[in-house]
Amino acid sequence: MSELYEVNILGRKIKVRSDRSPDAVREVETFLNSRISEIKSKAGAVSSIDIAILAALNITEDHLRNRDSLRKLEKNSFELQKLVDEALEESA
């Protein structure tokens, strides 16, 4: 069941619903604020909306890169399992 949480992003309190635990919601909040702070320090004086968009772009890029890496690992794992199965069949 989803719960209502209040998070603070860019100094704004935002109410969100989540099925995750309070600790998981806080972890997301902390992670996002950390990425925002990192971008603010590099980007200089830009608007809050620009910083939020840059954070979303960076996080999305990371997510897509991780998704691609996971797919490659899954493919490699499948191929290795196939080789192991074939080797076991030959030795039987």
C-alpha cells in the first residue's frame, strides 16, 4: 500500500506517494539532493528548474548505461551457462 511522504528537493517540500519504505524514500531524496548539489557546484548560477532538468538528464543517462550493462551481463551469463551445460553433457 502506498504511503504519503514529504521530501525536500531544492528547498521545496513536495508530497509524494510511494510503496517503498520510509528509509528508501529518504535514500532517493538524499541521492537526488546530492546530485543537485554536485550540478550546482559545477554549473554556477542557473535556475532551479535548469538544475532539476540537468539532474534528471544525468540520472537518466546513468540509468540507461546501467541497464545496458545489466543486459550485457545477463547475455554473458546465459552464454556461460550454455557452455557449462554443453561441457557437462559431453562429459556424461
